[in-house]
Amino acid sequence: MDTNLEEKFVRTFFEKRIRDRIIYELKNAKKRKDGIGRFCHNTDNLIKQSYILQTSNKWTIDDLISIIQKISISNKCYIIAFDEDIDGKVMSLVDGIQECFYRGMATINIIDEKTAIIKAEQCFGASQKYILHIK
């Protein structure tokens, strides 16, 4: 796990009232899934609304890739995921988005210090996806 990158992400995009708790949970092996699980149903209450560039549950993989490529020059991403097989991995941007897109639980793709994608848990229909970006 890249705990420094994860902490910077949380301190950048999250509401102040919840930051320390999320950072603690992500760093603690026993609590990590609790921290990631908060994204399943509470994303709107965790993130700074002013950094939501776009949100939708109708995007395709190609839509997401296209949007990200217009706002970031990064060709890789770091993944925070409920699923241990991809949690903490660095992948190419395309592979990372594809890998996370159809998973049922919450995932986060940190693209660069100004850009991230949060995919909430899939409950009914397609999951809600958030593109966070600092201009």
C-alpha cells in the first residue's frame, strides 16, 4: 500500500470532519475494509462537493477514459479497492478503469494529485461514478 499517496488523496478530496478517521482506517489492516466500505453508500457525504467534476451511473468504460484523458496526462492509476486482488496496485489508466468498472464493491482510481475516480457500490442498476478534479 502507498499510504502516503492515500493520505494525500484523502486530505485533498475529503471533508475535514472525516479525514482523520478515513486515514486511520486505510492505514490499519484490520480497519481498511471499513474505510473502503464507507464509499459504498456514503460517497456524497465524504467528498468535497466542489471537486466533483462530473458524476453519472450511465458512463461506459470508454466514456470514463475519454473524460480522464482530457483532464490528466497520467497514463497510470493507483487503486484502492474492497477487493484485495487489486487493492493497492498501480495499473495503466485503461487497465485500472477496466478492472474496477464492473466490480460490485466500491473502488477508487487515483489518477494524479488533482484527479480521481470513485465508483460506489453497485446496489440497483449501474453504480454511481464520480470524477474528482481540482482545476
